[in-house]
Amino acid sequence: MMGSLGEQRWMQDEKFAKSTNFAQPDKATSPDAIPLFHARVCLTIKTNEAITYDHEYWGDLGPVMISKKVGFVGAGNMATALARGFLQRGLVAAQNISASDPASAARERFAQELPGAKVHAHNSDVVAEAEVLFLAVKPQVCQHVLRELKEHAAHPENILFVSMMAGIRLKVLRETLGSNSRLIRMMPNAPCLEGEGAIGYCASETAKPEDRELIQRLLESVGIVHELSEELLDAVTGLSGSGPAFAFLIAEALSDGGTLMGLPRGVATQLAAQTLRGAATMILNTQQPFSSLKEQVTSPGGTTIHGLRILEQHGVRGALIEAVQAATRRSKELAG
Ligand SMILES: NC(=O)c1ccc[n+]([C@@H]2O[C@H](COP(=O)([O-])OP(=O)(O)OC[C@H]3O[C@@H](n4cnc5c(N)ncnc54)[C@H](OP(=O)(O)O)[C@@H]3O)[C@@H](O)[C@H]2O)c1
């Protein structure tokens, strides 16, 4: 209705009166927090009968760029995926991103994928300017890299360190970087490389609420993110860290089944993968219990219940539960 009436007419016609109030955006809690947009529109139209519309709108104004300098020690797969996510979401400007890696191939790929970002051969160059520093190297080089960071960070307390090194506990990071250092430990998974990750993270007691808020926002650019206590990160490793391999195995077996029944391999693989993706989307979007989702697609005496009987007969459910348990135990063992 508003669209059909010109602004001029609103102003001139005595039959119409309007009042519109736009509230100021709510005050942000930190410089990098997302400001909320809040508007109340109150409109009274006086024709033969007075009609009053009174609506309130709440929403965010979209991503607000983070002004901090973000560095990566190690410019490999995960560093590139995270930096790409930050850039694509408009969270960090390319000129505020830098990465260091002794491997020239990794530096070249990072620079190619992130035009405008800086790359360095020496970690000291990244440490010198980073305010948020992702440790994106393999756990095998952890001690060497931590010593380097300690040596080159003039004020370690001014840096938020974010480690993704599998199995490296906060205690180990604290021992080298200092008891006052602000630390985050995260466990990403391979689908982060496609912006569809599942990530668990924990924060040291010294990390500030705004550090957690910042990390949550950054990591959400590559997937679903949960803050947890550190004891639970082994379970995250067992479920979402190892889970992609379990899902690949299930997809492969479904594709084999389709091929056995005569589908061309390429078609069977696409149908299998899309079925897993579609089912995952239904779980996340509807938030219905598994039992009711399963019931909706299982008609009495139909095809699905015949298939499910075979899965139960072969103990597939128990096998997957135990796979997560075994992977979690192994993660605990490796962390020592
Ligand atoms: N990718 C995943 O799916 C995944 C999942 C969960 C956790 N993570 C964790 O994420 C971290 C990074 O994994 P990624 O897959 O990105 O590994 P990646 O692709 O191998 O990247 C690591 C990079 O660090 C470089 N590097 C080696 N020593 C270094 C040093 N002293 N200083 C700076 N850079 C150095 C490596 O170079 P070289 O190749 O020459 O050694 C490599 O380019 C690992 O700790 C891993 O446990 C990864």
C-alpha cells in the first residue's frame, strides 16, 4: 500500500497523515560487535475510516568489518580456507591479512587466492603486526613455532593466539606463551575448506569476552561454531573432526549400492552425496527429532523400512557410535 502512494501525496493531501520514527542503532558492545538495526514505523491513514499501522523491525546491518590485523602462521589449506571465509564475508579487509610459511608454493597459493593479503617467508614478520594470530601449522612443528612466537612477540598479551593444532592443549600453549596470554584452541574439520565446517573451540580464562565474540564471528564464516569446555574438544575431534571420513565411507557405500542396482557410477555418486547433504539440511533447518524425520520417510511396508531393517541387522548404528568413541579416545591418547 505504501508503495502505491507517492511521497508528494503524503505531504500534500490533508486526508493523509503519517508519523515515522526511526530509532538509533543500538549501541554496540565492542568496536567489532554487530550493531542492531531497530526501527519503529507508525503510519496513520485518514480516509473515511482511520487505519493505523504500527510495526517494529529488528535486524542486524550485516557484517561489520573487523579492524584488527589477522595473521596466520602456516599458509596451508586451513589458513587459506579461513582467510577466504573472512574475506568473502567482508569481515576482514585483504590488506589486514598476512600469512607466513617457509614453503614458497603455500605462500604463492595463499597470495593468489587472497589478492591484497601479505605473505612472508618468516614467522617473525607476521607476529610483529598481528592482533589475532592463527597457528595453522601441523602439531609436529608446534614447539619450534611456539618458541619463535615467544621470541618475536614484543607484547604477547596484545595478541589473541588461536591454535588449530590437533591435540595441543591450552596448557602447552600457556607454558610457552605465558600465563597472561589470551588463547583460543579450535578444532576445525575438512569441510571448512568448502565453507561448510563444523568447529568446536575453547578459550583460556585470560581471554576476554570480546575475544570470544570476535572468534565466534570469524569462524562462523566457514561453518557452524560451538564454544565448549576444553575436555570436550576430544569429542569434537572424534565426531566432526573425524566425521567427514565416516561420511565419505557412507557416501561411497551408497554409491556402490546404486551402481550395483544399475545406475551409472557418476549418477550414483551424485545422488548419494546430494542425499546426505539434503538430509543434513533437513536436520539443521527443521530441528525435528531424528525419530520424527525418519518416520516421515518410512511408510509401512515400504522400501525404506526394508532398507533400515538391513542396516539395523548389520549394526550400522552401533558401529558409528563406536567409531566416534574410538576416535575420541585416540584424540585423548595423542594429546597425552
Ligand atoms: N585440514 C584439515 O582438515 C584439518 C582438520 C582439523 C585440524 N587441522 C589442523 O590445522 C592445522 C593446519 O592444517 P592444514 O591442513 O592447513 O595443514 P597444511 O596444509 O600442511 O598447512 C600447514 C603449512 O604450514 C607450513 N609450515 C611447516 N612448518 C612451518 C613453520 N615452522 N612455520 C610456518 N609454517 C610452517 C607447511 O609447510 P610444509 O608443507 O612445507 O611443511 C604448510 O604449508 C594442523 O595443525 C591440523 O592439525 C586441519
